Amino acid sequence: MAAADSVTAIAAKEAAKQRVAALAFWSIVVACVVLALKLAAWYITGSVALYSDALESIVNVIASAAAYWAIRVSYKPADQDHPFGHHKAEYFSAVLEGVLIVLAALLILSEVWRSWQTPTPLEQPWEGLAINGVATVINAFWAWTLIRAGRAAKSPALVADGRHIMTDVVTSVGVFGGLVGAILTGWQILDPALAVIVALNILWQGWHVIGSSMNGLMDRAVDTQEHMHIRDTISANCKGALEVHDLKTRIAGRATFIEFHLVVDADMTVGASHVICDRIEDALKAEIPSVRVTIHVEPDDEAKLPKGTTAVPFA
């Protein structure tokens, strides 16, 4: 029965891996289609705001390719040089995406300066906005898909890619509304002004992506709610132990690493303490996907709680 469960778990992990990799690949295709549409919109209008929107889509293409590479690397099994696995590869992709976002913002500001110096009227604005609108709808659907799937699979690269695309959607909606106003009022200054707003928004999002990825590279612990869930799971399955202390966690991509000390009676056999450890590990694996558990068993003279305390297993 245990062997069958193990085979099922392996098959489920492989299926999840294939889904994430497929989403990452199709993200490149979608980014290329959206880029082509936005470049067409900019080409027929000459709008610097639409140019800034298209430039951000170039970043999407590069970032999607980087995310695809990182996801494939992150799923490689542990080896002699990387005994803890390759999970953190996705964070490098997310950091690269943040840097590219910042670079795109600087390029947009450069184009805004050129536009202010030599302003040009918009050509075929309604046609350009229609094309850009189609690209925005595609982006909105795909961003929602990536964020939802990335959170389910605990994939930082997919989530970062989805959030960046969602930022692109917000930018596009703002550009659309602003350009409609510019067309109806004849205030051409709205075009480069919108591009400045787009650039500042992109800079903010780039900083957010870089910051969250750096937290992952610095071995950030799980959030408070997840930490308490881990404590409750250990407490419910540590019957026979005297105490648990020094619980530590860290997140590396979709993997969660858990480490703690388990205090048992000094006269307990190794086999008996191992049964308790197996029970706790099995419970944590059932609750948390891709969890890695390390338990340090200690005799009762290492306990931190007063002797006779049984109500709270954690010190």
C-alpha cells in the first residue's frame, strides 16, 4: 500500500512539473504575440505612450524565456554539487525580470524626453488603440492564469511573470484611457505625460519583484500562519516525545525546509524515536507539498521546559 502511495505521489509531482513547464513555455508564445500587437499599435500611431507599453512587452518576452529556463533547472533532482536541490534557480529568474523592468522604465523616460523635444501628432489613433486593446485582453487572461498556477505550484518564477504581466495590463488600461482623452481634447501633451506615469509604475513594480526575490535568496522563513500550521501538525503527531524546540523554516522556490529538535526520554530506543520522527514527517508531507524535514533527536536533559510539563510540546 505504501509503495502504491509513493508511486502515486511521484506521478503527481511529475504531472505538476509538466504543467508548470508547459505554462512557462506558452508564456513565451503569448508574450511574443502581445509584443507583435503592441508594436503594430505603436507603429501606426507614433504614440510614445504606446511605445512605452510595447517596450514593457519586450521585457515580458525576455523574462518569460528566463522563467522557462529557471523552472526547468529548478526541477532537476539534487546532485553531488547541489545536495539540497536546484529550487532557488527560480529566484534568479525573478531578479533578472526585476532588473529588466527597471531598464525598460529608463528607456521609456529617454523616449519621453525625445518626444517632448520633437512632439508629433498621433496617426490612426483609434485603430492603434483597438489593436492595443486586444493585446491587453490577452495579457489579462494570461496573467491571471500564471499567478493562479504559480501560487498553487509555489513557483516564484511563474508568480513574478504573472505579476509583471498584470502590471502591463494596468499600464495598458491607463494608456488607453489617457490616449482617448488626448484624442478627444486634442491635448497632445497627455501622450508623453502618460509615458512618464507608465515608467514610474514600472520602476515601482521592478523594485517590488527584486525585493521579494532577494527575500527568497536570503532564506526567508514561512509566514506566521504557515508557521503556526506547521507547529500544530507537529504537536498533533509527536505522541511519545517530551518536547519540541528550535523550530526553523525556510523557503526555496516551491520547496519548504523544516528543522527542529525533538526531545525524548533518554531511555527510549533509537527505533522507537525513529517511529515518532517518521510519523511527524509523514504528517508534514501530507500537509505541505515539496517539504524537506530535518529532525534532531535529543535526550530529556536537553529539554527547555520544566520537567512534568505536558500541556505544551513546544519550548
